[in-house]
Amino acid sequence: MLRTCLFLSVVLYCVLSQEIEETITFTQCTDGYEFDPARQQCRDIDECVIVTDACKGGMKCVNHYGGYLCLPKTAQITINNGDEPSQPAQSAPVALPVVPTRPPPPPTRRLPQVVFRRTHCNTGFAPDEQNYCRDINECEVSNPCQHQCYNLLGSFMCQCDQGYELNRDRVTCQDIDECSFSNYMCQYQCVNEPGRYSCVCPDGYQLQGTRICQDINECETGTDNCREDEMCWNYYGGFRCYPRNPCHEPYIRTSENRCVCPSGNPVCRALPHSIVYKYMSIPSDRSIPADVFQIQATNIYANTINTFRIKSGNEGGEFFLRQSSNVSAMLVLTKPVSGPREYIVDLEMITVNTVLNYRSSSLLRLTIIVGPYPF
């Protein structure tokens, strides 16, 4: 295991660090000379020009290769080219050093070559004090991410908070419009917010969970405005108030929702014997066909035949009454209906006794309230 770790460390160092050798050669001139970069060689320094008061006591300065001389102002300088002088000197000159006409080659001394090694690291790395490439933690150094930053080997990665997504620059974040994904995000209406979304419900409904709208039963919560002589009936999305006593002359009330026409009243002979009031609610745009209400005879007599029909309230042909037996029938919704709307459908049951030659009828007045929404 140790050998494997050492091998991986060596490989990682070799991949991440690349050293570039830079060879620098220094040329050092001897005293009295300076390096001429243009000619790449040493040249004599004229001390008589650059040194102020180089000679004292009335002496004059004479530049010399690698230095200078201080001589009396009356001194004669003999230039020696290596040949004998053609004429003897007229007077005895002061003994002066011979100044050669050709300068000696500029003495130079080459110093040893010094090789510097400079470490070049890949992007995301920087050399440390020991000249090793180390990972740069961009999240601590510059924190380039708008939301969350995760350092990686040689790089970094940005991640957005929930409800956001990275922009093309892979650094900044933008809000996700969840409402644009689908029309089924919310049952009624989706409202996009920074980093999130919420569902809202229409009046008469309350949010159940996160997306479902549930009808508020105003009749149970006591938020209705019905009078004392009225009864509250809840439907999808609202409520309505109906008279507690729906009976009209010549009918009299015999129970909460039942009206009977007295047999002793001659007017009642041409009217249904009884009227029963029922209320129901269905959502808008309900799928069709749909069974919505069942009517059934409450009393069964021998030798009687019952016939069911829609007497009124079906002018648009939205309903159909399907008789399933001698004592019951089913009201079927055959056309899509949209609300809010109220239907009052009279369902009549005609009873005929074949033995007693007796005929009577009873009426069920069904109030159907269609809600404004399909839920």
C-alpha cells in the first residue's frame, strides 16, 4: 500500500509540475573596465572624465588602459610603437611610463554558469515554498460561485440552491420557472417565486397539501349568510340558500323536504300526489356519460307498474333517465356541462295498478348545481 501511494505521489507530481531550465551566463570585467552590452565585450573606463579632481597639486590626469596617470603639466608623453625613435629628444624629459599605442585585449573573467530552475504549474495549481505544485482552493481565495462552491483538484465546481439552475457561465444562478414545466403543477393556478413555486386556489376552495384544491363547506364552517327560514346547501366552490319549507299551495309540508297534496282537495286530482325536493352538486366539465342520481320508489305494492320519465328541466337534452327495474331508475348526464349553473329537473314516477284500475304520480324535484371548476 505504501509503495502504491508513493508511486501515485510521484506520478501526480510529474503530471502537475513542469520545470523549465533557464541558463544565465554572467561576464565580469576586471577593475577599470565595464561591460559593453552592444559590443558584448569589456571597454576601458575613462576615469579622467568621470572622477572629479582625480589628480591633485596641479597635476594633470592622463587616462590609461585599466586606470589613469597623474603627471606634471610640462611632462612629455612618448608613444612607443615598438620601434626606435627616429630623432633624439631635444631635452631630458621626465621619465614617464611607456604608454602602448594598442590597448591590450580587455581582460575578462567568466564566472561559472548558474542554472536557475523555475517551476511551471498547470491551471489551478501554484508552486509552494518548496517549489511543489499545490492545488489552489478557489472557493477560499476568490469564492467565484454565486451560491455554493466546491473545490476540486485543479479546479472548482459551482452548484445552485434548490429552485435555481446554473447559467451558461457556470458560475451564476438563475431562477427555475417550475410553472412553465407543465399545466399540472397545480390543480388551479401556479405562482412562480424566486427559488420555488406555490399553488393557489380560487374562492370557495382551500389548498390541501401542495397542489390540490378542496372545497370549503361554508354550511359547516358557519360562513354562510342564510336566514333562519332558509337552509344552506353547499356545492363545489360555494353555497346557496333554499327555503326550509319549499311547499306551495295546495301542497302541505309533511317532512323536511316532502310536500303532499291532500286527497280531499279536488285540485289535487290533476297534480302529482307528492313532491320530494333533493339537491346535489357536480363539478364542471364532468366526463360523460355519467350516472348522477338514482330515483327509487319508497312504497312497493302488488299488481303495480311504475314508469319513470323526465317531466321538465331537460330542454337542452343534457340528461337521460334509464329505468333499471320496476322500482328504480338512473339519471344519466349525457352532455358536458359547465358552471356555475343550476338545473332544476323534475323526475316523475307514474304508478298504475292493473287490478284496481288505479293511477297516480309522484314527483322528485332535483336541483343540480354545476360548480365553476372541474374539481
